[in-house]
Amino acid sequence: MEQLEFFQVPSPCVGVCSSDDKGYCNGCMRKREERFNWMSMTPSEQLHVIKLCRQRYRRKIMKQKNLVGKSVDEEGSTSPQRDHFG
């Protein structure tokens, strides 16, 4: 038994449940399958999904910065992901 199995990994859900054009949740950046299968995943699988969500969030922010030409934070973005992955 891994030590991770002693502790529950909290869901990255922030209550913004809508999907973007790629199928990622706008709130937590999980794919549909990752959201639906969260409770049946092992803690190490859940941590891996969270790592993937962080990467997706960073790519999304970098894409927005490149499109706008300046930092999203400078614009005062109130995206719920900022608090979760910042």
C-alpha cells in the first residue's frame, strides 16, 4: 500500500462546469473522462490528472498571453483556475 492511499486527494473541481472547444472543463481543466472517473481512480492517478490539469492551465494562459500580447494577470483576470493552479 502506497502512503498516498492513506490520504484522499481533493477534487480539483471549482464549480465552473462547462467545457471548452477541446473538451476540457473551463473550471478544473479535466477531460470528461477524468471528471467522470475521478472517484474510481487511485490517489496516484488522481495526482497525475492534477499534474496534467496544471500543464493544460499553463498552456491556456500562455496562449492567451500570446494572443493578447500582454499578461492576463495585468488585465485583472478573475479566472477560477488562477487560485487553484497559481
